[in-house]
Amino acid sequence: MFLRSAHRRVIVAVSLTALTVTMAGLLPVANATDSAVTWVPGGSKTCPPVPANQDPADPVYYDFVSSYRSACASRENWDRVFSDATASATVDGRIRVSVTASVALAGALASLKVGDKEYIASGGHGASLQYAFHAWQAGEQATECYNPTQAGSRLDDMGFEPPFHGPSTSALYRLATTGTTIRTAVRPAMYMERGDKTLGWNSCAAADHQPNRQPYSAGLSPYWLSTEVRMAPDHGLAGLENVIKLSAVLDSEDEYHEHFSAVLVAYLQRDFTATYTYDPATGAVNRFTGDLTTLLPSIRCTADGAYCLGMYFPAANHPGAYYYTMTREPFAYNAFLGEHTVQMTAPTSRVGEGAKTRLRYDNYLVVGDLDRVTGTLGEVHRRVAP
């Protein structure tokens, strides 16, 4: 998935019990992007006005688009209305770490803050911190035109004003906070909807990859995604208040696919320019430049190392999964905002009818300065690796 025109997309390719309903008959009543929607950017008295200078190089405009504000975002999703959900923990007795799941982005994490420092770049339905998926057959390849995406579709940003946090095509059924846990249940949209006449990446046409029937004709995918975001103390890692546990369960009602991959991707603010790997076996920290695919936990930091985000998953629980960091300079496809990501990609096979229909993913995010993040990654590995 990529960002085009108003938002970013990633190139590559919680836990709830099974939903007791099937997708048949569960299409929402009316799409929240139709004429009944009353939301407009700046509609809240606490949402600042759209900057007059809409140059992505302008720090004021970049902050307006990329730093999430609930007051500037829709609370509507199809025929339902929700409120954003925020959970937080206190680190060292004084520093607040918080995450916010956005209604406008169908439960994707639009904000992660350490104190007042925003980590996540959330400028549209193809950015933020979210799950996305690809399914394809042997002899084919992963394509943006068959790309279930948690936050929504490409069309969700078309025709809207900055900051591109209007209603999502992804159908949100649950967004709730209990203690320091946020839970969501959503049917992801297809990033390129079947009716989208614009060609996707590599000139794919969505109608060539999606059958002419529900849920595709409504812009949706035949998958259920249930997520949990757990902060201290709910995550069960005593003394590690700078850790956020992310869990997801994906249920497929799709046809059989020989190849399948899941991506958990965090788009970070553009000052997170420094990238590192961490080896839990040796404690070695290595800085690198450019894109990197690796089996080692990956970290992205501000240039001075004062603010970092590390990602970890138990390798034994995710056979074949790997970390990937991507850095893209501003260009037309990412709306000249640039891309700075850290992500997990988890490939598998035999997903669909008559084969594997349920997949689970567990990840840990660690925040702090570089020393704190590397030390904590080592401790997370010691506690959770099988």
C-alpha cells in the first residue's frame, strides 16, 4: 500500500474471541462518506484552521497534517458514531506515554506521544500505525489492488481538506477502552476500492483483482480484524512502563490464497531519521542508512537519539516474519511529505476457505531514548521469547 495525493502507504508486502457473526448481512447501513456526513475539517472550535500555506516543507503545514488531533477528525463510521480511545501509562513516575486509536482511521493508532513529543505521522488513511494485508496466488505478486487495510481506502482522502482525517471506508464495530487496554473490531477496507478508476501502484486496476460482489462492491474486504493495545500495567510486563503491547487476530472469509502477508507498520514523524538494529543475543546496536530487511529488532530515532521507537516480535511465534525499515524522500506519491517507517512483515500461505482462516500477531513497541529502548528491548526478549 502506498500513499497517494494526501497520505502515505507502505510498499510491502486483539485479541478477541471469534466473532459469532459472519459478514453476510452485516454491511453497514450507509457509507459515512456519503452526502449525509456533516463532518468538515475545522468543524470543531478547538481544531485550528487549515494553514494558508499548504507546502509540505512548511513545518506548520506538516504539523497540521501529520500530528493527529481528535478535534480535527471525524467521529462517524458508516451508520455509527464513536469517540476516539486513548490509553496511557506513566514512566519513571513523571513521563506520560499515551496512544490514541482514531475513529476516522477505523481504530488505527493515529498518535503515540512521549510527554508532548508526537511520534506518529498520521496524515491520512494510508499513514499512522496500522495493520494491512496482501493475498495473492502462485505466479502472481502482492498488489495494492488486493490490499485489505485497517485505516481505510485511498478514496477516503480524495476531495477532503487537510488534515485528511475524514470518515473511513473500513467498517468499525468496536472501539473501547478498559483500564489501559484499547480494543477494536473492524472489517478492513480494500485500499484500492473495486470502483476506483485510478490505477494503483504498478498500474494495477482494482476491478481486475476483486470480484463484482459484496463486500468488494462496498469497498470492503472479506476479513475481520480484532486488535488489542495494552499499556502498563495491563500488558503484564512489570517495571516496563515504556512498552506497548499490540495484538491482533485476523479471521478470513476469503477464497483460498496460496500466498498471504500481514504488515504492522508505524509511520513516524519526519525528524525520526536515524535507524538502528538491536541484537538481543549480544546486545549489539548497529546504525544503518537506507532501507533494510532484517531479522533483528529495529529502531527508528530522532537524529540526537532522544526519542526512539523500537519494534519487537517473538520470532518463534511468527515463522518467516521479518523487520523492515523504509525511508522515502518527498515525492508525488507520498504527497511530498516523505516516509519514515519501521514495520513487521509476516508472510504465510494457504489462507482462505478450506485452509487456515485465523492468524494471530503479537508485537511490542518500546519508547524512550536510544539507551532506554535498547535496554528495554533486551528485557522484553528475555521475558517473552519462547
